[in-house]
Amino acid sequence: MNNERQKVQAYQNEQQKTLKKWTLFSGITLTALSFGLILHSGTAQADATTTSSSSLSQAAANDANVESVVLTSTSASTDNASGASSSQVTSSSSENDASAAIGTNASSSVSNTPQTSATSNIVSSTQDSTTAQQTTSSQDLSKSSSESTTTATTDENQNDNVVTDNSESSAVAASSTAVIVANTDQEIALQALAAYSTSADAIDVSSYQGAMSVGTYSWLKSLGVKYVIVKLTQGTTYTNPYAQTQINNAKEAGLTVATYDYAVFTDSASAIAEADHYANVASSYGLDGSTLMIADMEDNVTKRSNIAALLNEFWNELSRRGYTNHGVYASYSYDQTYNVSSTVGHSKTWIAAYYYDYWKNTMLNSDYGAWQYTDSFNGYDGSIDMGMFSTYMSLNGEKQENGYWYLYKNGVRQTGFQSLSDGRTVYYNSQGQMQYGEQNINGYWYYFDKTSGTMAIGFTKLPDGRIVYYNTQGQMQYGSQTINNNKYYFNTVSGAMALGETTINGRNYYYNINTGVQEKGLVYNQNTKKLQYYDSATGALKTGVSSIADGSDIVQLNSDGSVNTEGYTTGIYKIGSSSYYYDATKGEFLTGWQAISGKKYYFDTDTAQMIIGEKQINNYWYDFDANGVMQTGFTKLLDKTDERIVYYNSQGQMQYGEQLINNKWYYFDTTSGKMAQGWYKLPDGRLVYYDVDNSGNGQGMLHGMQQVGNDYYYFNSDNGMEETGLKNVNGKYYYFGPTMIKNTEKEINGSWYYFGSDGAAKTGWYTLSDGRIVNYNSQGQMYHGEAKINGKWYYFDSVSGKLAQGWYKLPDGRLVYYDVDNSGNGQGMLHGMQQVGNDYYYFNSDNGMEETGLKNVNGKYYYFGPTMIKNTEKEINGSWYYFGSDGAAKTGWYTLSDGRIVNYNSQGQMYHGEAKINGKWYYFDSVSGKLAQGWYKLPDGRLVYYDVDNSGNGQGMLHGMQTINGKTYYFDENTGALIKSI
């Protein structure tokens, strides 16, 4: 048994480790971290030529000396346990508890096949293992596995490792049984490794695996992989550029997707910022809140005593962002030291502790949610990482190991100069370790960035302060060098660039104190504060001469090469082609800002020359006129291709962006300082207009309603932005779209307006060009429907706004009359009794509706049907009326045209029968209303006498003693009935 173990271990050590495997424990699923069993035992093997699966199990149980070598799970596999007996899924905690066994002596003949082919055949035989148990001989199965005809043998002398005694036969009880026959040590190792290795449930991928296709993921799924964990982010800026494709392809292959962030936070702020970056990327890729979000805790910067507290802040921020499913990856030692598993619990912690001894029958770290047991997965090309979060991304590319960065190509560490894919040129020493800082390589000095390892080229400031120069090969340069047509000098020992006056081979030269460029001619020596002359050809200090020609000028020199200042007083002097400021009290040429006679000048700090024109000083641009005087205010600058109007404040500094100058707003380009004129779109998107000429005269930024050219525009009163739409200007309404509209009818937000020749919206009465008479309210909005204007009611068509005039039937059915002319004069809607044409009508006093019937108008009654009736007797509701020539109902005594004398009460109703009027009794015919006069026999039989003439004058019904026509009669005092004549 030990012999097989050694062979397997030896073979494993020889293989290239290309992928990492994960086994999940008690109850983790990547979608909800509720972890069901995802661990699979390897395919079991046995010689089934003469032994059934049950007998094999029994044989194993009876053989106390057989070592148990199969890896067993803590619960049944969801994939492989559906058809397994209880004996096939029973956990084992002891090497002597033989839930499965492999015989130490088995005979077979198998052709030599590569590892991947053997593994593939083993997987194939596993899938069909049930059938193989029942119907396939060992020879058939061996042929299927090795693709060659094999013959089983029981000759124990054929191989030292083969026995035929049943007590020592190999037997395995597992989720499936297949016969694998091998005849070489390598094949035995291959098959045993594939058959008994713990399965890989999850893989992780990062940018190194960007090219993986759906087909590749499908292949991994066929090998038992169920979950893909995609690296999304690292820190607060990095995003895996292939993450979206990796997520999509994995999902299309039917795999479940989780994600991780390679953590580098070191304090509270960076933990929150990193969580926000992680959440932002996850959200942008369409991952919902149930997605498993994992923190990869392995970077050295996270190894700090408070990292668990910081990790909790990281989780809190993710939860706040809606991602509440959390998991931790860490090595076993990392977790033991920093206890990061406490932030999520062991069941949600995935631990790395590899490499795993395949021959152990107990699980490592089984109290954690998942175990990374190896960083290899045989059978793939090495660009995928089976360990979910290891920094060992691939056997191609950069890897950090034990604090050093290495570069691998096809699994081989590289040395020497290397050009990386990101453009860096770096250097790896003979051990393959990336180098940093100054390095002497083959007699040349190089410098490599202390963070990235990038080889320096060109001018470089070293940590010790030296400015040096590296050529395109990265080699430090020395002595005189011409670079970009400028001459420099680098110390022949240290390589330091010369600055200021420098002695070379006994001659003095001058190199600009800031740039290191060699200077010739008149040069200001910043150390001595003197002007010196360096030969225009050689650059060497000119000594021993009294004067020298500088162009068309003669410069007087001292013997030491300095300018002769004898007789100079304090002031500005033109020396050669430039002007300088000499301070006689100090005996020096001054530099920098100088105030002379109330004006400001600037003398270059390198050359001491008076500045003319534009000059940037301490990040501000200034302008000096031909006399060197600093300029302020609006200034026109002439460039080679452009002319700019700029503005310098009272300190002479060029202004940029929006500026308030003399209570007017201006804008100056943020790069060139050029003043904006006319239409201009500001960086914040505002379109504005600057009314300003080349001298800065004008209104500056326009506000409110303004004429630009031949049109009017409206600009926001606060920020000057051109605006469109309806605007109130001094109480009048205008519409800008963007120019002001005129002589136009326009609907705006459901209301109609008419803008006249001056652009102002009309108010009041107006006749449109199509003849419609309309009315606009004080906001310029056209009236529609009924409207009360100045106490009068009008109606305007609900669509066109046209004024209703004369008779009009309203939408609610009312027939009304509008007394209004084309100018809006008139009563509007009529109410009460009104004359229309030659007739009178009656309109409801509230709603103006024309009404018919009897109406009381100012205490008189009229009848409208619908016109008012006149000179007419009419019965209304059982009462008779007479309407005279004015249409009013008659009251009191009246003689009708047929001669009837009648009487109408105060309501105009004709009397009938007995009636007491003004204290007197009368009788009117019950049908015709005719007045009874003289003797009259009433319907009740009383004989009475009415003393009344045709005008109603008289006593009416007589009572008591009365003389009629010379005779005396007596009438009842109460009823008026005749009692007797006397």
C-alpha cells in the first residue's frame, strides 16, 4: 500500500500545477452560502472479474489489514449519491475503517496513455459505472479505459503487486465502481490520482483567463466544476477588464457565478471606498444583492491587528449598498493570526491549506465552509486558477512569491531584462527576482522604480537628490552630452547633472541652475549675482579681455569675465541685447519683482534679464510691455496664429474662467486666458452671450431680454444662460424660441397666446387675422369657455377662443344672448328683461339663460313666450292676466276691448266671484270676470245691489238702508242681501 502511495505522490510532484481545486464543506452554496455538500469522492476502482460490488464491500469489511485510501465526504453528494447505497456514502474517520479499499495486487495490461487521456477515460467509465458493475467484464472495462484489449490474470508471480487471494483482493464501496487495469507504475499513479483525488467544485478566474470561452467552461463543468468565482476588483480603482465576459460565458455554460475583491484596504476610509468600488462594479455588471461577495484577505498590507474590524466596516458598506451575502478567503495561518473568519463565521470562510495528501482518509479544515486543497487541476493549459483567490494566477506572467515578484513563461522563471505586457521594462536577477532601485549590471548603472520595477530612461531624480540621465537602454550617462540639441554635463563618477558654474578641465562653464542646459553669452551667475560672459562658441568663461562684441553691441568686461559696472548707479541698464536692473548699493544685478518709480518689473531669476512680453511666474501668467512694465486690465496679445484679448488683475495675474469685473461678468479660457466674445458655451453647458469689444467695453455677459443682431433673446437674470419659453419682462410676456417671436399665435403649456409686432403677448380684446374676436387675460392667455371679464360674462369657443355674439347656445344647453360688439363693448351676457332687436326677452338673473313664462320685473309682471307679449289677455296657471301695450300685466280696474269691466289684483290676476277690494265688496263673473253692476242675484240666491260705475267708483255692494232711484231699501248689514223695500 505504501508502494502505491509513494508512486502516486511521486507522480503528483512531477506534474505541472496548472489549476487550483476547491472542496466545499457542510452547507455552503455559492448563491446563498447555505452550503449543501458539494464534495465528491473520486471514482472507485476494483477488479470486478469475479467479484460483485456487494462481495467487494464484504471482502473489504472482512480484511482488517487493508488500508482505506478513498477520500470520503461528510454527507452524500448531490451529483453522485443518487444511486449509491449507504455503504457507498458512509464517512470514515480512521484509516482502518474500510469503507473502501484498493487491492495491493491486481493484474492487468494497459497501454501507456498521457495523464489527461487517462483521466478522461476514468471519468467516462465513472459515468457508466452502474452498467459496468452489472454487465461488463474486467477485460471489457479495461479495454474501454485504455482503448486496448487486456486480459485479466490471476498469476501472482506476474507482478509483485498482484495477489489473487480473496482476502487481499482490492474492493471499493463508493458512488460507482469501475475496473481500471494498469501495467506500469505511471499508469497506476495516474489512475489512482484521478480515482481518489478530492473533486474540484469551484474555480476562480481573473484577467489572466480573459480568453476563456463558453466551451471551456462547459468542459470544466463536465469535470465536476459547478461554480465560477470571478475577480471583479482590487483596491479602489482596478476592475477586471474581462469580468463581464467571464460572468456571461460561465452563466451560459450553466455554472453558478460568485465574485471576489482582492482586498488592500488599511484603514476605515479605504475599507469603505473599496467596498463602494466593489459594489459599483457588481451593480454595473447586473449582479443582484444575492450574489456571493467575497473578500480575498491575503495581501501583506492587510496583515494588521485591526483588520477584522476594518473587514466588518467593508461588510457594512456592502450591506448598505444592497449586497448582503458575504464570504471570506484566507489562508489557515492568516485566519489563525487575524481571525477574519469571525466577521462571517466559519461556515462562510473558505480556507486555503494545500497541498493535500490524497491518501489521507480524513478531511482537513472541515470546520470551515470550504477548503482549497490544491493549486493544481490536471488536464488544462495552466491559465485558470482552481484556487478561488490565490495570488498565484498562472504559470505564465508575473507572480509574487514570498515577497518577491517573478516572471514565468511556460512555467519557467525568467531572468535578466524583460519587457512586460503593460509596457514596463524590468530586470530579474539570477534567482528570477525583480530588482528595484540602482543596480549595476554588466558594468552599467541602471535605476528601477522602487514600486513597479520599471527601468528608468531619460532624466531621473534619484532618491539621494541627484538628477541623472539614462539613455534608451537605461544606462547612466557621464560627461558632456547633447540631448535634444541642448548640451549638459554629468559628473564622470556619480552621473549627477551639473547645475550653475562648473569647472571642467580647468575652464569654467555655466549650466542653467534649474534645467542644466549649458548657457553661453551673457549669463547671470546666481551665486555671485554678477553678469558674466561665456564664449558663444565654446561656452567657456571669457577672461582676460576688456570687452567683447555681443551681436551689434559691445559689452565691457572685467578680467574675470564679469560685466564692468564701474560708474553704474541704481537703475535699468541695457547690456548687450537685454536690459538688467543694477543695485549700486549692493553692487549686484537684481532679479525677480522690482518696483521702480511706481511701476512693477520682473527680472528673470535665471538670467537677470528684464522680461518683455508674456511670462509665467509661480504658475501665474503676466504681461510686460516693451519697456518691461507689468500690465493690468484688458490687454490684446498677438500670437503667431491668433490674437487674444486677456485680462490681468491688479496684481498683473492673467485671469481665467468666469470673472466679475466692474460689476460685469466675463469669461476667459481656462488654458489660454482668451476672453469670450459673442455667443459662448461655458464648461457647465450654459450658452451665454458676451457683449464686449476688444477693449473690454460693453455689457459683459447679457442678462434678461436683450437684442443681439436683429433678434431679441432672453438670458437668465442670474447666470446669463440663454433661455427659451415664456418670459415675463417688466410685466409683459414674451416667447423666445430662442429668438423672440412676433405676430404669431402660439400654444404654450395648453394656453394660447398672440405675440404682437413688438413681441409682447396681447391682453384684452383682439381681432385675429382670421376674423376671430378673442380676449387674453393679464398673463396673455386666451380665454376659452365662459369667462367673467370686468364684471361681465362672455363665452369663447372652447377650441378657437372665438367670442360668442348675439344668440348662443352654450354646451350645457342654455340659450343666452351676448350683447357685445367687435371691440368687446356691450353688456356681455344679458340678464333679466332685455330688449333684443324689436322685442323683449327675459334672461335668468344668475346664468343668463333665456326663460319664458310670467316674470316679475321690478314689481311688475310680464309674460315671455319667449318674446314679451303685449295688449293681450292670457290665462296663466288658471289665472287671467291682461298685458298692456308696455307688456306689463294690468292691475286694478280695467275695461277690456269687449266692454267687460274687470279688476286685476296686485299680481295682475283677474278677480272672479266675490272680492273685497279696498274695503268694498264686488262681484265678478266666475268665467269672464265681468263686473256686476246694479241689481244682481248672486249664485247663492242673494239679491244684492252694486253701486259701481264703469271706472269702479261707488260704494260697491250696498248694506243697510239705501235709497236707489228715489226708493228706499234695506240690505243686510253683513251679507248685503235685500231685506225689504220701504
